[in-house]
Amino acid sequence: MPALSTNEAAERLAKVVEKAKPTALAEIYAEIYPEKPANGALVAADLAQHVRNGLEAEELVDLWNVVFPADRNVWYDEQDEKIHFNEEALGYAGAD
């Protein structure tokens, strides 16, 4: 049951953003700033810094789905203040 604090999740995301290729940076930028078109070349270090310091937990979850598309069931638990991922989805109890 992988779970990370928001700081740990932000750091893991930022490290990937710092090494991202320009095409991936454009997708990451679009996720972070959906209403703001990119002007000029994107700087990975600037985006990584924003990931570390400027995103709310729900935004980290959304970005996680872009940066780590193979991860499933990514969600934020407000009670334990952790981002969970790759957990088994709980099924609904059905009538037999």
C-alpha cells in the first residue's frame, strides 16, 4: 500500500520534471497551468520548483497521473494527509 506525504510526492514529481524531455514538459506545463498557454521555451527547473512549492494535494494527484501514467488508483486521503497509489481498488459487496 504505497503512500507518500505531499512533500514526498512533490519531490518525487519534481525530480522527474527536472529530467523531462521538451515534449513531456509541454504536457506537464499544460497540466499545471491549464488556462495559461506556454510562451517560449519551458524551463524544467522552473516547473520543478513550482511542483515543489506551489501545488495543492489534489493538483499533485492530477500531475502524478501525467508523470506516472502506469500508476493506478492515485488519490489523496485528507485524514492521513497522504497520496496513495497502486492500491487494490475496494470492490462493492454484492448480493449472492
